[in-house]
Amino acid sequence: MTLHIPFSELQQRGRKNPGLVNKIILLEHKPLPNCPHCGSGDTAELYAGSLNDRYTPYLASITSRLKLRPNDVWGKYWCYRCSCGFSEVQS
């Protein structure tokens, strides 16, 4: 798992937010494509949130598999190695 917090803290937060641990586990095991630019597998889903959505930014603060989309980046996925967004895997 690629968590930003210790698993023990995630379990503690899960007691206050039922379903949180399961959501994180699903995000951690969801297959993501490699970056078409550099080939890195260190990628995440990009999420463009709204001011009314508090849950997704909370998830993004826990796991690196979900990244909030900066205003100047477009695409469905994010590559941590080359710091760029991409939409689909190019063959």
C-alpha cells in the first residue's frame, strides 16, 4: 500500500468513518495504467473535485493512488515520476 499515514492511523480513522478502510483498500488494489510518456507504474487517478466535495480530498490525503487535479493539468491519470497528466495508454 502507498499510504500517506500509518495503517494504524487509518484503522483509527476508519472507526469514525465507516467504510473508509474498504474504500482505501479498493483504491490501492485498483489497476492503473503505466505512464505513456516515461513508462512508470507510479501513477494515480486524477480527480477534479468541487468545493462541495469533502470526501475525495480526504481520500487523496490518505493514499497516493488518488490525486487532486491541478488547474493546469488535464487527463484521467497522473504520473508521479514525470509530473504530467495523461488520458489513455498509447500503443
